[in-house]
Amino acid sequence: MSSALSIVKGSRALLSRSALREPVSFAAKFLLSQWHIRHSSHSPYAPMGTSSVTQRKKITLNSLRSMYKKGEPITMITAHDFPSGHVGDAAGMDMVLVGDSLAMVALGMDDTSEVLVEEMLLHCRSVSRAAKTAFTVGDLPMGSYEVSPEQALETAIRFIKQGRVQSIKLEGGAEMAPTIKKITTAGIPVLGHVGLTPQRQNSLGGFRVQGKTAAGAMKVLEDALAIQEAGCFAMVLEAVPQEVAALITKKLSVPTIGIGAGNGCSGQVLVQIDMTGNFPPGRFLPKFVKKYGDVWSESLKAIESYREETKSRAYPAPEHTYPIPKDELEVFQLMLDAKKDT
């Protein structure tokens, strides 16, 4: 506030009574513009998250490998924009995934197959600006990597260069091993994804648990071993019976990140919108989701209060406004009166 007052005081000579009939000078306009810039909610001098709220070191592949070797569970959460990436990072998540689930939770699409590469890249950049310490992963959307290993590598390079993430994720087992090898050979870390692969849910008959039979469990293991051999630094195990996921995890030499696969995995991932309760009542949630908060209700309550106070003129109260010295207000009133007379 002191800087604002000094600007106002510095402009008094420009707004003195002797200048009532003079046009507002360039200097006065500049001073006023500076006052508005410094007190705007969109001020370029105070972007959200300029100072880190955590003091931890940046998580790297070596950090994740160290956790795995020590048996320390790896935490991962999805994010789809700067605020969600910022809070995930501040909460100490080891990994932040810009998942294609943003198609539904952020873009209002029916399923993940609709989201485009350009849309994913936009959200990856946003999250990457916020996640200063977490290891970031960008999800390759359906249609951007299945045609050929070359197509997949081109897309992966775009995610690293344009999306500014540290690694990429793609779905599929043994059939995707050549593609994964192509990407990892080029020096891009790949997070695999086996078990239930949502992008292929139509061919799987819907969102169905995988590995519920001995043959099914063996298929998940074979897929996991194949993508491990291809160079994945870790893999998501989705919708697999807990016992099966635990046995597969023991057979592998890279971490497994479970989602609906029990606590025998090397780590866990959840969709942030789901676990924070940032959705209206009645929305379906998968069995494996634990609702840790009720963001929707808190947001609704706050916005309703704001609406009511605005309607009743209770907001903004005096403490939410900026003062002007009495003599300056008098000058302004004289200027207005003089303007009426001309």
C-alpha cells in the first residue's frame, strides 16, 4: 500500500488545482497505469506460485529408482492445469501425471479418446510450470502413437520439447514393446501402462478388471515383462486383483504404480479431481477411489456466499477497497465539476 500512496503523492503536482483545465499529461497516465498494474489481481509482478512452497530437491529418475530400491512407496497424482499441478507439487507428490483423463475431468468430453495432442500439450505446459520439484509425465493420447514407432517417437519428442514434461506415458503391453524401445533408445523416459488400458476400453468390453483368471493374470505379467525389457522406467498397473498385482510387482525389476491394484504395488496414482471430491453429488466413482476431500461443496459454499454478499452490497466492504486522500478526492471532484462547465 505504501508504494501505491507514494505514486498518488507523486502525482499531486500533476493533478493540482492549477492544472484543472489542462489535459491529463502522459506522466499522469503512466503513474495511474502503474498503480493499476501493481494492484491488479492479474498483476505480472506476482504470478501464482512464483515462490516455491516446498524446499525439497527436484525428483529425478534416480530419485524414483532410489525409492524403489529402499521399498519406499512412490506417490503420483494427476494434474491438468497450473493450480492442480501447483497443489500436487506443494503436497509433496513424487510424480505428477498430466493424464488424458483431463478429457473428461477438465474438458467435459465423454471419454479419453476425444482429446487431441495439441490439447494435451497445452495442459502439459501449464502443469510443468507449476510442478517445480515433482517428476512430470505427459500422457500420449489415443491415435498419437499406435500407427508406428516412428509416429510415437515424433509425438514423444513434442511432449518433451513443447509440453516441457520429463517423460511420457503410453498404454499397451507386448505389442507396444517395439514402440517403447524406439522412444527410450532416443533418450526419452517412458512410463508404461498395462492391465486395464482405458484407451482400449471398447475392445476390452468396457472398463473391466483384468487378470481375474490364471490365463488373464499371466497375460498381464507377460505384458509387464515385455515393456520392462523395452526400457520402461516404471509402469501403471490398473484394475488388477490385488494378489495378482503384488505377485507381478515382485517379478519385475522396475516400479509398479497401482490404480485399483491394491497396496502391493511400488506406488499409487489417483485422479486428483476424484480424490479431492471436486465434482457434484451423484457422479460415479470407481471402487478403488477414496474421496479424501470435498472441494466441490467448499467451492459451492464460497461462491454462493460471494453471490449473496454481492447482491446485498455487503461485498466489497471498506477493507476490500483502496483509499484516496481527502484532498485528492476534492481535486478530482473539482475536475469533474470543471468538465461539466466546458
